[in-house]
Amino acid sequence: MHRTPKRGQIQAKLSSMPPQRSQATVYLNAYKIMLEKERLEEELKKLEARQSQIQQRLAILNGQIIAEEDITHQQANTGLKDNTPKFNTITLEY
């Protein structure tokens, strides 16, 4: 089962090896940082694309809601005028 970290701050990946300061480890750390930066930039692009899709869909839904409300109001207004009961008064004697 895959365990995801909390959605707060993104934590750096930990290594089980103690840090050794050599030129190779400096290059390796720089490479790791570069890879993480590229991964996060790609993830950000995907999130921005998804956000754009969601905003477009919300705009479409808002338009549909407005259209449905207009139709409902029109039907309610015509329904009140046309369907008003017309009573005839009848007097009954016993």
C-alpha cells in the first residue's frame, strides 16, 4: 500500500548514507536537486492544466445553470398567468 505524506510542506527525500563532502557527492546532490526541480515543475504544469480544465467546465456549468433558471422563471411566470383558477360562484339552496 502506498503511503502519502501530509499535504503540508513537501519534505526532501532522506538518504540512509551519511553525507560525505567530496566533489562526487556535491555533483550527485546537485543532480538530485535538479531532478526534483524538474519533477515539481512538471507536476505544476499538470496541475495548472487541470485547473484550466476545471475552470472551463465550471464556466459551462454556470451558463447552463443560468439558462435553466431563465427557463424556470419563464415557466413559472406563464404558469401563474395561464393556470390561475377561474371560479364560478354557485349559490345552493337547501
